[in-house]
Amino acid sequence: MLNLDLKYLFDLYGEQFVNDLIKRLNEDGSNTTGKGAKSLSYNSTETGFTISGKKYLGALSDGLKPSQFKNQDSVEGAPSPRNLEEWVKRKVAVGADAQEIKRLSFAISRAIWKKGTIKSKNYQGTDFIDFVINKNTGSLVRDVAEETLQQIGTALEMQIKREYKNVQVK
């Protein structure tokens, strides 16, 4: 039986995806506080890899619709104003005092809860996740296919040698 082990490839590509995500966040100016980039990590197995990070990175990449919030009657699904403060300080109200930053953070949180971010001021997200996926998927698929064929070929060769070691061709 063939047991493919592609973990080394998925380690390589998991690291590449994470590095490219961080690079793209830095290039498009989305890495304001650095917390999102620092939260990115990957976990690989013999059959694939997963990338994880702060939940808001998906919203940053794709934007948010108001309907994405679980309960429209409460601000439960809204981003925390406290979590927005550093972003507001660096991107929205440079030089503002602490009270103004808190007020703006609360207002932005409330607006996101009510309206989402998609089509709000034409924000469609940064698409940094799709960008990295599209950039790396072709080479990942090619490398997995090549390694799979190589492992299948080696396994078949070993099986044939085991089964037919006493056969002589004349």
C-alpha cells in the first residue's frame, strides 16, 4: 500500500504562504499594529496545511457585510472599540488625544456593526489572502504532483522487485 508523505512540502509551502501574507500586509499598509502579522502561523501534516491568524484578518482581506454578524439586534458581533484604538490612532486620527481616539473607535465599531465595510466608502477589502493564494497555488500543485508521481514510481518499483525478484527475463 502506498502512503504518500508530503509533509516536507507542506512545511515549505506553509512557511511560504505565511511569509507572503506578512509581506503583502506590509506592502498594502494593512499591518498597522503588527498584531495580525504576528498571529499568522501554519500547521502541516502529510496531506496538507492550515494557516491560522487573528480572526479580523479575513474581514480585512474580504471586507464585511452587515449580515455577517450573528445577532443584528446587539453589538455582539461588532469589532471591539478597544481593539480598533491603535488602528484609529495610526490611520484615522493621527495626533488626536486619547478621548478622541476612544470616541472614534466606538463610532467606527458601531458603523461596522450596522453597515459592514463592503461598499462603505467603496471598501472592498485588500484581497491580500486571495493574492497570496493565487501567487502560490500553481507551484504548490506542480510540486505536489511531481512528488506524488515520484513516490508512486518508487513504491511501484519496490513492489515489482519484491514480487518478481526470482523472475528472469531471457
